[in-house]
Amino acid sequence: MRDPSAFLESTPLVPIELDGNGNVLYVGAQARDLLGLPLEAWAREGFWADRVLPDDQAALADVRENTLAARGRHSVDMRMERANGRVVWVCELLSFAEVDGEPRLRGFLWDVTDRKQQELTLWRREERVRALVRSAPDAMVLTDRTGSVLNMNDQAESLFGYRLDDIIGSSIDLLVPERFRPRMKQLRRVFERDPERRSVVEGQAFTVERGDGDAVPVELSLSLVSSDDHERRILWSLRDLTVRRRAASEARARPSHPGAEEDDAMTCTLDRLWRYRYVSGAYARFHGWLPHQLEGRSLREVVGERAFARLGGAFDRVREGGAASVRADLANADGETASMQVSLVPHHDDDGEVTGCTLLMVTIPSLPV
């Protein structure tokens, strides 16, 4: 039989043998390329303390100790410093052995820096997507390419009546009544064929099912947030259409303003989270939107943080159940600033709790110079 050492030293893996105290008894010639050090440097006392980054040394010592005690094997990733000062990620795969009654750890080391960098890039991308999902004003559900739920925001939890922990890993089809699942699969096939044609699957009227069995009409849109074939991520945006139906009845009951047609008044109704439930045409045009595009969005998102802060005192008064009026300079769709008198009238339920408010904006004419 041929000497196996020739084969071992022709691979990128670094064969290595340690004694029970972690001292290097043997290391393959590939070790020179791994850390840029001569082979004799590996046998020096204190080698691991000098080359393994301090944050990884305790974990490395623990797994080696456990492997010796269990007479088993381990795989651990650690950061090591090369001779030129560059840090590389190294995977250590060792198994217990016994030679003349003495414990040994035998196995391989190899450079996994590229894999670690890919994992870090993917993790950062996932974190950005997850943060986007959690903070969005609409109900948002993040799935993989097969439709398995990876994340959803608070609005989605409220819409579906499920907590993320209850639904994560399940198919998004479970959130749709059974009779609508064939249509859901059809939309997914269309999106899969051409994910860049967002118009195909944007603003679709659909129905989803809450955890208690109630059906809720929604407007559905899909977006591709990661195009990697193996790590494809799809963002499902859902807007509750029952908001519009409530808004229609509220609009009919809303008091008219003398001298102004309903659509010419810059007015809207907001829920208790300051999300639009009804928007007049004039109000939407001032901000550069169509009325239906604003419904369900947050006022903070539309007017911006600075303008929202100016209205903060008025909203505090509404939360306490009182009407409020404040003068504020607001920017229109063209970026021009207009002085507005903003009035807010709270809405109450049968128990007297504030459920939202009506907002009316009136332009304050400029005085002639």
C-alpha cells in the first residue's frame, strides 16, 4: 500500500495531530500556506494563544476538552492571525484517538474565510430586509422562493391574528382561504417567471384568512428583495381593504364645511395610530398622491418627521379627547412651503375611547406687503 502521507499533503486540507494538552505533534506541509509560518512554529509552546484571536480561545479550549472527555469529535470555526497580520477563518475538525494509552486529537484544518464572508454578507442583507419588514406601515410578510414564511411585521400579525412564532416556517398558502389557494399559486408562478414586472402582481384585490377564520379583503403586492436563486426572498405587502369601506361610511357622516365642496376640502380621517382611513382629493393632491395610495399609510410617513413633530402637541390633545388647532408650515408635492391652519377633531367609540380623528387643513393667505 502506498504511503498515505503523500496523498494527504497534496490536498488543501491541513492534517494535524495534537496531544492531550493541545500541543502540535504533527502538521502537514500545507500549514505553511495557511498561516505563512514555518512548520516548526506550530510546535512552539503557546502557539494557539499567539495565533488564535482572544475572543475565540475560550470556545476552542472548551470544545477540545469536551472532545477528549467524550472520546468523540468536534468541528469549530476560529479566527487565526497569519504571519503578515491578516486574520483568516479556520475550521478545525478533530477526532479523539489513543496512542500507547495517551490521548490524541487528529484531523484537519482548512481556510473557510470565503464562506464566512458570504455568511456575513447574507446575514447583513437579511438584517436589513427584516428591519424593513418590521417597520413598514402596511402588513408585510417575507418568504423564501417556496413561499415559506421567514418574517412578518406587527401589522401582519394584527391582520392575520397570528404571532410570528406561530407561523414562521409555514407556507403562506395557509394564510389564504382554501378556495383562493389556486389563485395564490397562479400569482406566484407569474411572479416567478418575471419578478421585475411588478405591475402583474401589484395592487391585486385578494382575500386572506385570520387565525379565527374571518376572511379579510386586502390589496396584495409582491416585490423581489433578493434575486439569488438559492436565497431568493419575496416580500408580500397587504393592505386591509375594509379600511376603505369604513372610510366611505365615515365620509358620508362627516360634517361638511361651508363654502367648500367635499373633494375641495383638504381633509382626511386618521385611526388611533395616525394612519389614513379616508383622504379627500384635495388633501391627496397637496401631498402629490392619489387618495387610494394614501389609505392605510401613516401620516408621519407622508408629511415627514419635521412636520409631524410640529403637529405633536395637537395630537397629544386629541389623545386626551379634545379638539386641537395649530398653525404649521407644510411642504406640498412641489416642495413649496405653505402656511396651514390644521384642525383636528377626535373620534370616540361608545365607551368614550379615542379611536382616531378628522384632520382639516386650511391655507392661511399671505398678507400683502
